[in-house]
Amino acid sequence: MKVLIVGGAGMVGRKLAERLARDNALGGSPVSALTLYDVVPATAPDGAAFPVRISTGDLPAEGEADKLLADKPDVIFHLAAIVSGEAELDFDKGYRINLDGTRQLFDAVRRAGHGPRVVFTSSIAVFGSPFPEAIGDEFFTTPLTSYGTQKAIGELLLSDYTRKGIFDGVAIRLPTICVRPGKPNKAASGFFSNIIREPLVGMEAVLPVSEDVRHWHASPRSAVGFLVRAATISGDEIGRRRTLTMPGISVTVGEQIAALRKVAGEKAVKLIRRTPDQMIMDVVSGWPRNFDASRASGLGFTADASFEDIIKVHIDDELGGKIGV
Amino acid sequence: MKVLIVGGAGMVGRKLAERLARDNALGGSPVSALTLYDVVPATAPDGAAFPVRISTGDLPAEGEADKLLADKPDVIFHLAAIVSGEAELDFDKGYRINLDGTRQLFDAVRRAGHGPRVVFTSSIAVFGSPFPEAIGDEFFTTPLTSYGTQKAIGELLLSDYTRKGIFDGVAIRLPTICVRPGKPNKAASGFFSNIIREPLVGMEAVLPVSEDVRHWHASPRSAVGFLVRAATISGDEIGRRRTLTMPGISVTVGEQIAALRKVAGEKAVKLIRRTPDQMIMDVVSGWPRNFDASRASGLGFTADASFEDIIKVHIDDELGGKIGV
């Protein structure tokens, strides 16, 4: 099975590649080759028993996506995107990468003509307030950012290309990934991770919103699990509606902090500095808080069991099992 | 007030131009100039007190949309589209006109920089079965045609461009227009009009589905009324969610025929020849049957009062008030 990860240098792409290297398989089928494509060079995962090709380029550029299809990958993960904050600041760049890039990739798959599985990471940013306290599987997409708009368009394209038999697509709406490792990116949601990640290594973190802000989370490990499931589930089992809101954990910031206290103690919690930021509060107030993701749950997509588990995943996967506070 | 109609040679565009000529105004403001743009030359409406410019071209072609923005129209109606049947048969053409063309127009408005009102005609084809018996204003878009996909994408783009202040957009989802005058086009929904229009002039019409098929209709006159209302309603009154499902009349084919009987007698009804067509029945089975369009109704968009009224509008507007059977 040949696998292509578009956006292979990003955090989720890297973790997915590591998982493939560890399993040496995807859904029971041995992986025969892996291509990691991104705008910057990705890192090949350790211990892969299959060849890993690192490729860089500008996805929306003419002919670029066709190169990625030359070896007719069986499974294509399309994770590449300009993140929300940046797509909001740079309108042209966001549309160029998130819409044109996606369309170029889908059209290249069409030209390749072999009908692979395509997994596209969408986002809960396709929803914008007002919405119900828990957003159901049939609620309409009302994005309040260009990023969310571009993701919603990607979902529509994926469904249509799937319906036409061009490829066999699955779009998954990821919860906010928490705890996001490494340095903050330009996403406005950064603080949800910062207030856990930084204190766990003895560093201060800024909390710009109040403790009653509720949000929807999944660990990077769960996100990779969603991708693997999306790559291997049968199309018939999903049916015609190819976009699935992934399950997650709905917690308030206060509950996040309580979980941190349980896992890492009061010392860690004391490193959270409250610095209210009205601009971030306004942005966050338009974000979803909770979902009824029963469709995906029924199809075997499984989230973390609790926010404490989300913290423990971070400690296991990023800190070698040790808290540094 | 300068008005641009993109798709001015189509049936709805023509009727809108006639209405503007008759009113010499749009929402109380005098019309100072009208441009009718299409791929084929539109016909200037009779009796216009303002200059009418007829312009033709290929909307998605580079630089084409910018020409339309040169005189900075105050109101832009974007009605141009490849219809459902044709967009389904010619994938590239549908995406090129319905998606690329829309985007080129929206980007040209952005470059013009004057922030006009943009009215975009979307369609109930953004919905695909299964759906509730009456589709509400918050139901998700699940198109089962490329045309419906392209319209749903247009709605998303319009909302985002509006949110960014590029223009002040309103998208309206038109019911199936009935009775559609003139010759059948490539739309699969043609029979809904054929079984009324043809008998009214003593011609036979083919009914390819059973009488219990229920669908959602508005007269051309109501459609023009929706466009005028959409052009003149204040953006604040609509709020952030700029797509509105228009009100209509939900009737079965049997109820359509009963209305025809009332208006034109048994002689007309006898001209309907029942020739079941499984392909059309399959297509139609995935179409919406009824809507709860209370949001648009609350905002002053008004549909026909009954299907009999829809027939009477056709007799008034197309047959000079006389039934020919």
C-alpha cells in the first residue's frame, strides 16, 4: 500500500508518519512506500521498514499535484493548510493554499484516474455561532473565518468528487488538537494547549480567557487514530455523506486546569498567568463548545476518555513519561 | 443606481430587467444604468428610461469580470450558471462557470473596492436526501449534484467575502421556477413546468413521474420579487448568515394537475401523457419536497399564495391573459 501525506511536515502529519512506521501497516495492509510532501521538508519517521520519500513544493502551482500522483498512491492524506489565524490575516494566501491547493490535488487525483482513498482533515471551524450547546451531525456550516469557509468548501468538493467516482473520500472534522506539542503556531486556539504544555515543563503560560470558556478537544494520538480509521473504513459503511464530525472531549478551561492539577499538582497550575485579552475572548466566543458526534462514534472513531487522559498522552508521547515541574 | 445583471440573457435575468424597466427604480432608488451580461447577447427590456448596455463574454476568463466592474455598479445580480443537468454531464464546464466564474466575479468586486450589494441565486439543489419532510433554515447542505455543490460553495464564498467587508452579499435559494416559459432547458426538473405550460396552449406534455411526487415551486414573478427584495434589504436586518431559503409552494404533481383543471379545465389535463421514466424518477426522489422558510418569510420575502396563482401568473405574463386550449 502506497501512502501519500500532503502536509507531512506538520504536527499531525509527522505523528501519522510515526504511527505508520511503528505499525508498518495501515489498517492491516503493509505499507510499501510513504511520501511526505509539504512546503518545507518533512522528517522521515524512525524505524520505517518501507522507503520514505521527502518531497517539497507549492501545492497549488500548475502541475505540482500531478507529480504527487505519479506513483498512484492508494491512500492520500490531505492535511496541508494555512491555519486559521494566518488565513484570516492573509486572505489571498489562505484561499490559494486551502482552496486552490485542495482543488489542484483533487483534480490531479482525477487525472491519475485510479480512484484512491482520500482523507481530508476538515475542522470544527466550519461552524460559527449562534449554534446549539451541542452541535449535531446535521447542523449547517456557518463559518466565521476564511479558514472555516475553505474547509467547508473542501468538504463539499470531496463529497462531489466521491459521488462522481473520482476518488473515495472521507472528510473528518478534527476537534482542536490538545495538547499541541512544540512552539505555538498562528492559531488563535493556542492557549488551550499552552496552559497545559508550558506548566508541565515548569514554564509560565498565559490564559487570555475566563475559566468558563468551554471547548472541544482531542489529543494528537486520537487525531492520528481518526486518520487511520478514516483511511481504512469502507465507503459503503459511511454512505453518501462523507464528512464526519470527530468525537472529542468537551471541557471548560476550568476543567482543563482541574485535570492539570490532578496530573501535575498545584505547582503546575500556579504557572498559569491570567491576562485577559478581549480580542481573543471575542474570537473564542464564536467557537463551538460541544458536539453530538454520534455518527462518527457509531462508525468506530474513538476519542480520548477524559481531559486527564489527554494530558497523560502528552506526557507519554512528548515528555518521555516525565513531568518537569 | 447602477445595476449589473450577470446572466442577463437567462429567463430570470430577462424578467428582472423587465421589472426594472417597468419600475424605473430598484427599491425606491431610480436606476441610472443597467448592464446585461451573459455568454450570449441579452435583450434590452422595452420602455427603460435608463441606458441599457448589452455585454457578452466568458465570465471565468482572466480579466473578464474586471471589465464588468469598471463602472462600479451599486447592485450586482449574479444569476449566471450552467444548469443542473448540464453541470452533471460536463464536470469541467460546470466547475468552470459555476465555481471559477463566481469566484472571478467576487474577486473582481474585491479589486473594484467599492463594496456593492451582491445578490447571488443559489438553489434548493444544495440539499440532497435523506432530509426531513420540511427542510428547516439550519439544515446542512448535502448536495447530490455538482450543480448543488457549486451553489453551496458560492454561498460559502459570498458569506466570507461579506464578512470581510469586500461586498454586501445576499444569497437566495430559489425554489424550482414554475411555470418556466419558453422551451425546455437541460434541467431535469423541466416536467414540472411542461405539464402546465404545454397544455395551456393545446400541446401535449409528458409526465415522467407519479402524481404523488411533491416539490417546491415559485413563479418567475415571485423569483423576481425575491431578487428585488434581496437587492434592497439592509444587511443588518439579515445578520451574518447571508443565505436565505426562499419561501415557495409545496405541492404534489397531482395537486399541480388539480390546479390546472380548475384554471383551464379537463381539456387541458387530458393533454398530459403519462410516460414513466425510471431515470428521472430516481433523480427526483433525491429532491426536496417542502421547506420551513420562516427566516426569509420573516424578512419580507413573499411567495405565491397557491399553485393556481402560479398558473395564473403564467397566463398573465406569458399568454397575454388567454388560455389557448
